[in-house]
Amino acid sequence: MQISEFRKHSTTALLVMLLCLAAFSGCGKGEEFGVGPVKEEMKLTPVDAALYSKGEQIFNTKCVACHKFGSRLVGPPLKDVTKRRRPEWIMNQILNPLEMTQKDKISKELFAQYLIQMTFQDVTTDDARALLEYMRAVDEGKVNPQ
Ligand code: HEC
């Protein structure tokens, strides 16, 4: 093979590799959203006090039976959950827990580990958004959980 031909081949190989990489990272992102009503990427603004206070109230009535932040209860400890998961994924876990544990890779693994099915807590999308804000506020040290 002549040098010029070799260059041509290696350039093609590089292009193919880059294309594969782009396709892969695209897929990965979709998966990280989980399964549920939240399909669009969320644009988050700095933590909002009124919104997280609303979330805190909902959390303390609908989620405390199974979750703490610093330690395991029935479900996983929620400290730093906003750092390890995407906001879209968290919203879908709250709004669609049954399908999440059946179809989403991470949620499936959690179910295998905790052996309890998180149940839908009859929350609206707005409630879930407020809950997400509360978890963000806890993770940023703006509020201490009960
Ligand atoms: C019946 C107990 C139960 C209730 C009530 C419950 N959860 Fe869960 N939660 C779980 C379990 C168990 C898991 C792990 C997945 C599974 O097994 O279903 C989980 C997983 C999660 C996760 C993912 C944690 C991680 O590490 O990625 C989040 C976020 C979450 N729950 C938030 C909430 C919120 C917010 C509420 C209140 C609206 C709530 N949960 C109510 C049991 C519960």
C-alpha cells in the first residue's frame, strides 16, 4: 500500500470512529432520561426557595416513609441523588416508578438491590418538579432534611 493510500484509509477509519462515538453518546443521553412523561431535556435555573419549600412539604408527607437522605430506609438514601442522576431521570422515577424499575437499567438495578417496588405517590408533574427542587436544595446545602 502506498503512503497516500494509507493516509486515505486511516482518515476514513477515523471518521467512522467519530461517527460511532457521536451516535453512542446520543443514545446514552436518551437512556439517562429513563422512561416516563419527561422526554425533553430540562433547563434548570438556580435553586428557587418557594419551589423547594413546596417540595419539602410534599416530601415530608409522601416520601419520608421510605426515604432518608443520609442513610438507607426502605429505599435508597437520597443524598447527592441530583449529582448522580439527571433531573429528567429523577422526575420519571417519581412519576413513573413501576415502568422505570421494569425498563430503565439503573432503576432495575436499584429494584434488584432494595427488593421493594417504589410506588406512585399520586403526584402531579408540578409536584415532582418541586420535589426535584427540594433534592437540589438539600444537595447544595441550602436546606437540611428533617
Ligand atoms: C414504598 C416506599 C417508597 C416510597 C413511598 C417512595 N419511594 Fe422512592 N424509592 C423506593 C425504592 C425501593 C427505590 C429503589 C427502586 C425500586 O426498588 O423501586 C426508590 C428510588 C427512588 C429514587 C432513585 C434513588 C437513586 O439512588 O437513584 C428517587 C429519586 C426516589 N425514589 C424519590 C422518591 C420520592 C421523591 C418519593 C415521594 C414522592 C418517593 N421516592 C417515594 C421506595 C419508595
